[in-house]
Amino acid sequence: MSADDPDSVAFQDQPISQLLVKVAARCNIDCSYCYWFRDAAVYDKPKLMSDEVLHRLLQRIEEHVANHSLIDFPIILHGGEPLLWGMDNFHRMAEACEAISSRTSCEIPIAVTTNGVLIDDEWLDCFEARNISVAISLDGPAHIHDLHRRTFQGTGTHAAVERAARRLASRDIGVSALSVCNPAYPPKQYVEFFAECGIANYDIMIPDATVDESPSSVASFYNGLFDLWLEANRSKPTVNIRIITDMITALLGNNSPTEGVGYKPVELCTVMTDGSVEAHDVLRIAGDGFTRTVFNIFDHAIDEVRTEPRWKAARDASINLCEKCRQCKFMNACGGGYLPHRFSRKNGYDNPSVYCDDLYSMFENMQSVLERHLYVSKAGGERLGVREALARA
Ligand code: SF4
Ligand code: SF4
């Protein structure tokens, strides 16, 4: 499907399919690259979600899944640092979602994204008992992680976070790690570190930047990461590196499950600590209340945010690509890059990603390697490389 294909209308009228819930609007550490605190508007919000907001949110969740007959409605608890909300609230939220699930037959898996500093045995018990999966922010080994992820006093947080990651991996908890790529270091250092921690499921995300910035090139990092991923999974699946599997999924013509890769609408909705509803959280990268809408869960159903101009503008921008992307052979796989990376003060989202050259090189490299590794089995047992099979078709 292309951006000007009439079938793109099929992207419309999908109910909000997952919710990002900001249960804490402050953080206990001070990462230098944090997009959340780039937007001064976050300080206008209450520090923590109140009982009253939680109560109303749960009603809205039940109303939403019932009205749209959803079978699955993931909720991601986020911050700031969500563990600041407190363990009792996690138990209450999870218990209430279990009750909604049993009344509506809609699965409501809960995940939390945390910096991991506060995780102790009690938190591990809570996650395990409530089946809450945990994504821990961990930028690989200490000399990379501690460059950016520091306390307010300026000391590194790596020791505490690594300890938490290892303990999570040792329990019956769905755990993944979220790293930000630092292209000054080889990908091998990340891959070896996570293998050593026992974490087989992780992402190494492209650093946030808008078109108004000049971030370092990341292509050679990711091309190297792809080689390592291929090597590790050569005989059997051993490691899932999300950005790599998502790019391959998209290259093979399927929908990648995450929003950063592929051509599809970004439909995420964020509920803030005061119950206001905002557009895609990471668009905060554009600064100064950029995601703010006049919607809130007291007065509006969750899905009503779809008619809100700023939410709609971000959603429409995610599928209305610029001219260069529309002409690109990787348009469907790349989708113009991650939406925030397409923003400029001058053109809004009408730009290719600030990482366009890198993305092109990454997709091209992946495609050529996959063509060498993928075979089509013919009826007589003959195996043809994908390129040859296509040429004969
Ligand atoms: S842990 Fe997350 S919210 Fe807190 S400062 Fe770091 S990036 Fe920002
Ligand atoms: S590689 Fe560049 S031109 Fe192609 S779709 Fe991605 S951002 Fe657009």
C-alpha cells in the first residue's frame, strides 16, 4: 500500500488499541537525553496520579474495551518514573484490570517501563504476582550507560540498574531492556553485556532527534548489530533485538509490531497524571506543550481523542509522507522513519527522518543479506535464492 493509495483509508476507524498511562510526572534520576523533561509543560501536571483519576481511568478503560469489543488492550505504565506511584497502586490497578478482563473477556496485559533504580524484592514479588511485564531502561555496560543516565547528584546509576535487571531475569517475569544507541561504541559491547545479564529480549533504540538537529550517523552501528543478531540466531533463536526483528518483519512485507518501523498510523494515546489525554508522548520532543489537547478522561471517552486536532494532526502525519519518502523503495518498510525524527519547526512532519541516510543504508544492507540467506523451496526439492526465484517468476 502506498501513501496515496485509496486503501490507506483502511487505516481509519480503528479504535485506540493501547494506552500509555503516565502514573508519575517526575523522575528520581536525571538522564541527559530525556525527552520528557524537554517539555516544561510536564511540571504543570500533578506529581502522581490520584485515586480519583485512577478510578475514572478504570471506568474509561472498561467502557472502551466493551464498546469496541476489543479482545486485547495493552496498558503501559510510564513516567517520569512510574514506580514512584507506589506498589499499592500497582496492585490496585492490576487487580482492577483483571476484574475488567473477566467481565469483558478482553485481555489487558500491563507492562511498566522503569529506570529500575527502585526495584527490590517486594517489587519483584508484585510484578510476578500480578503478571506485570517490565521494560528496564539500561544502556548496556557501565561506561556507556553512566554517560547519560545519572542521579541528580551526577553519579552513575548503572550498578543499581544492572542489579535490578539481573534479578528480574532470574524471576518468572516478562523482562526486556530498553537501550539507547550510542554509535561511538561498538554494538558488540551491548550484545555481550545483555547476554551476560541473561536478558534475551531487548531493544537498542535510535537516539531521539528532530530534523532541526544533527545527530551522529547510526548506520554502521546498526549494520554491525544486524550481523551480530544474525550470528546469534543462526542455528536457533537465542536473542530478540526488537529494532532488528521489526525492520526484517517490515522488509518482508508484514506489519512491524512497534510504531517506530513501517508504514502505518501512529495511534497511541497518553493519559497524564491529571487525567488529561494527549497525543503520542514522544512528540514532546518538539517541546513546550506540543502534545497537549483539551481532552480529559472525566469529560471524554478514550476514543474521542481521535477527533482532537493535535492528535489527529500527529496521526495523519504518520501516514502522509513527504515526497522523498513516497518515492523511496523502502517506503513501506521504513514508513518515513519514527515520527518524532521527522519533525522540524519549519515543515512540521513533512520531512524524511533526520536519520534518512542511515535508515536507507540499514534497509539496503538487510535486504542484501536476507536475499543471500532466504530460499524458496521448489516442489522437486530445488532451493532457489529469493532474488533468483523472483527473477524466474
Ligand atoms: S529515567 Fe526516563 S523519565 Fe527519568 S530522567 Fe531518565 S529518561 Fe527521563
Ligand atoms: S529511507 Fe529515507 S526516504 Fe526512504 S522512507 Fe525512510 S526516511 Fe523516507
